[in-house]
Amino acid sequence: MPMKRTNVYADPEDLAIIKEAAKRRGVSEAEIIRQGIHLAAMANRAWDEPLFSRTFEGPGRTLTKGEVRDVVADAVRGEIDSPGTAT
């Protein structure tokens, strides 16, 4: 993938950490910075689809671990048992 050159300002302390990490890992400082940019881009990305598309009805209070397991298991069983779904 072609790269595009850009200039950024960084704190000297951060640059020192990057320099040390690059030396320790045997990669360029630019590679460390590119990885950081990618992580920041992905952390701030707006996704078209929600992470979780399913919702489960509950009692309106925080469920116990066992109750969560039972609700999810019931929902999965319902999907498996519904007509037109492969089993």
C-alpha cells in the first residue's frame, strides 16, 4: 500500500520512548509511529454497524453470571429451534 508523508509534532519524552522501543524491537522509529497511528485511527473509527446487534430482554437489574448464561443459552436455543434455521 502506498504511504503518504506527513509531519507531526511530538513530545520529546514520547520520541525518546519510541527511539528506545524501536532499538529494542529491531524496527525503525517510523514503524513504531505507523503502528501508533493505525491504533489511534482504529480506536476512533466510526463503524457502520453496531458491535452487538442482538439485544436480550431482562428484568431491569444487573443479572448474575448464572442468569446471563441462562438468558444467552435460551436465546441461542430459540434461534436453533426456530423454523428455517439449520440445526
